[in-house]
Amino acid sequence: MNSQEIYQKHGQEVYFFILKRVNDKNATNDIFQSTFLKIHKNIHQLKAEQKSRAWVFQICRNEIVNYFNKELAYNSTGSSPLNDEYDAGGNICCFDRFIDNLPKINKEVIVLTYITGKKQEEVAEILQISIANVKARIRRSKALLKKQFLECCKYEINTKGKLIGAPNCSICS
């Protein structure tokens, strides 16, 4: 399988996957282009053709993370990311406040993993806990964030597990 075949097979799905996460057409085009550039450069690493979709989407997710990390670094003023007015979530209302409201053990795992971009193994070393514990804390933290988000903003989750609706809270409006 070559990069052109991958583009034809997965290109449209990848584009809309990115667009849904960044909610910005210019950023989507940049991420899409860098994703397929990486795919083209690393096509030799694809071992099994039946795993091409998973491989492509892993590259895509990494490029989205890279984009948000670059944006965060560009917008950062040197203070803590939680205290900055940043939008790594693509205009997700109240998200910074929700992270701030997490218990300390949950907040530190979320910040290290998703805001500073550390790998779970690195987080385990930093916090001196097992990787299994890191994963459990991430799962619990996500559940707490989801609960706060749904209570505050009145979004709904459709049958596919995706958020639908619009923010409907006094803080966001």
C-alpha cells in the first residue's frame, strides 16, 4: 500500500476527524497536510495493510496533539497553563475551571498527561506511582470532568458517545 492509496481510502475521514477536534478550517488543513506528509515519509513502517486505518489515525492524533502543543507554547506567557487563558480544547466552555476543581491527585495526572503532553510512563515516574495507577486516575478524572461538563453546560451525549448541543450555562453565556 502506498501513500496515495491511503489518501484515497482514508483522506476524507481523516479530514473530518481533524475538523471535528480543532473546529478551525485553516488549522484542519495544516494538520491534515502534516499528517499525510508524515504518512508519506513513514509508509515503510506500515507492516500490515489491514492495520492501515489504525496507523493513519494514530499519526493524525499525534499531529493534532502537536498542533495544540505548539499553540499552547505560542500563546503561553510563561505562567502555569491552568492559569492562562488558553483554548487547547477548541472553545470548550468552562473546561479550565473544571480542571481546577478536580481533586489534586486527579488534576496533576490530567495536567501532566494532556496539558504538558507527557507519556503515561513519564507521569508514573514523576508521581512515583505505577502506570496502572496513572491509567486509573486518568479514567476517574475523565469521569469527573464529564460529570461536571454535563451538569454545567447541559450538553448531551448521542448514541455514538459524541457531545451534541450547545453550551447552556450562566458562566459560558
